[in-house]
Amino acid sequence: MIPIALPSANFFILLTAGFFAGLLLLGWALVLAVSAGARRAVRKYWKTSALLFVALSVPFAFYAWVQAVFWRVENESSRREAARNITLQQPATVGGVDMPAGTRLKLQDEGKIDTYVEAAFPQAVPLYGVQAITVRRYLDTEYDKDTYATLGRHPRTVILRGAGDQAVLGWRCDATQDIEFDVEPDGAMKMLSKCVLGAGNAAAGMEIARGAVLYGSNGTAYTDGSRDADRWRIEINDPVAVRVFGLALSDPRIYLDAGRNLLRVGDSALACPTQFGGLSYPAGTLVKTVRRGSGDAREPYPGVLVFSPWNGMAAQRGGHADVPEGMSVMQTLAGDVVEIVANEAVGVFRFATFSVDGKEPQAPVRARCP
């Protein structure tokens, strides 16, 4: 945060006084213009009149000077803003992109066309496999380490929009919403970072509903230096529960490898009351998978299933005490109970919520049980 010194109270007091002094001077001038008696009074008491005129003129002059400064600053700001918004009069290659005439650009730096941060095309332009209508770019700035002078700017993130559903790296993305790419400094695509999926997507034997959000990844990193093989993360938003590992799950977050095989699932809940491996879980029970161990000793995907009763509910197990909220059951995919542990041991936490204007936060809507 950059500290900014605010004007003192005296500044605003003097500015207000100057405004009212100007009003008095204007009223005085009007009276003098229409009243011969007022003019005779001024001539008769010219010393007093001159002193009063000076007393009013000084604060008004300050007010007028401040207004002139504000006008110049605003005028210069408007000029710079206009200079940063240009329209190409003929086709040009800008930042490695062939842009047609009529393209509207917004520049980061005046007069430097390669520093554009927004572009709107008169017709679709192919970019990273997308027929793009608009482009937004986030730029990194390189500075001289001694003088801090700007040496150059280069793109870090590029966000595209277009028409309809479009194929992007084998996915069908809704191009009417942001399709986000991480890029190299020269503008070459590094990875698809995010898009909202359209119709016609499938992965790991599942149909992915329109509206699911796809995120690209270099793999989940761990504090021990290891990294998972997940390449894609999908946050599914479907009014009907999705079957993952044989369980009907509400809005699961699934992780896929480069071949789009299912690796693990997280941040989900049972959409239906479920019997699994001798336990009865109520709808709303949280579900995810975890891999035990660390580094090279970490067990293979998907690891074990973790069921965590929630919101005062409990899991029932014949011949054993119920598993209450605050505890989690770890089971294999075959249903064998591995261990029952506290939620914190498997990374399940309840975070505090806040009410605004006395309104409690809206509870999440669970997907419909199929």
C-alpha cells in the first residue's frame, strides 16, 4: 500500500472561504452594474472598498487557482485516456496476434501498442484455438534493479471470449464466458487455466454437465516437495447428483490426470442416504479421498474414501457406537473400514461463518438424489 498525504482541514476551510468570497465578489459586481448609488458609495469610501476587495480577492484567487489545477489534471487525464484507446486503421500484428482493421485496443502505456490490455475485434480472430471476439491481458512489468525504470512489459494471463461452445484442448468451453490461459512472456500458451464447460464434455466415464468449471493444473504440490499428477480439476455444478466411485455425490470436485482418468475427489457430499461397507451415512455427509503417507511412500490413487458426518448428523454402524460429527471414517473402495479419526487428522475443518445485517449465510443447495 502506498501512503498518500491527505490535504489538511485548513485547505478545505480556505477553499470553502474562497468559494463564498467569489460569490460575494460576483454579487458586488452585479450591484455596482445596476446601482448608481452603490457606485457613488464605492467612490466615496474607496479606501474601505479597496480593502474589502483585496480581502475577498485573496481567498477567491486561491480557490480559482485550485480549480485551474484540477481542470488541468482532469484534462490531462482525459487526454491520456483517449491516447490509450486506439482503433487500428489497417491490419497489424500486435503482440504476435494478427488483428484486422477496426480492432479497438486499450493500451497500458500511451503510444506502445504491444502493451495492450484489452482488444475488441470486428470479427472473430483465432487465438490459442479459440475464435475470439475480445481479449483481456494481465501484464507483468520488468524494472531496472538500480533505477527502477520500466524495461518492458509482457503478458502473464490472457482471457478470451467468443461465441457459443468452442473446442479448447479437447474440452468444450463456453466461449461466452472467460476462457483463461497462462502464457509465456513471449505470449506463447503455457496452459489452459480456466474455462466454464459447455455441453458435450465427458471424463472418466462421466458426463460433465454444462456450467462445470474446469481448471488447469501443474499438479497439487506438497510441503515435502512431491507433486501429484493431477492435470485438470473440475468443479461440477449439476442439479442431479453425479456418481463417483459408485457414490451419488453432490457437486463434487474431481481431479483428472493428463489422460483424463479420475484420480481423486474432494469437497463433496452424499446426495442420498447411503449404505457403504456396513455403515449407514445420512445425506449431507462430506466425502473425499485421501492418500496416506508422504513422498514416494504415498499410497496410489485414489487412496481411501473419507466420510465425515456433518451438521449434527451421525453415521450408524451395526454392533458399534455411532460415528458423530467431528469424526471421520476412512474406508477402502471395497468398503473395508480402515480407521475412525478426528476430522482434523484428515483435513476436514468447519470454518466460522458471519452474518451480515442479521442474515445468516445461505446454506448450500445439495444436488438431487437420482
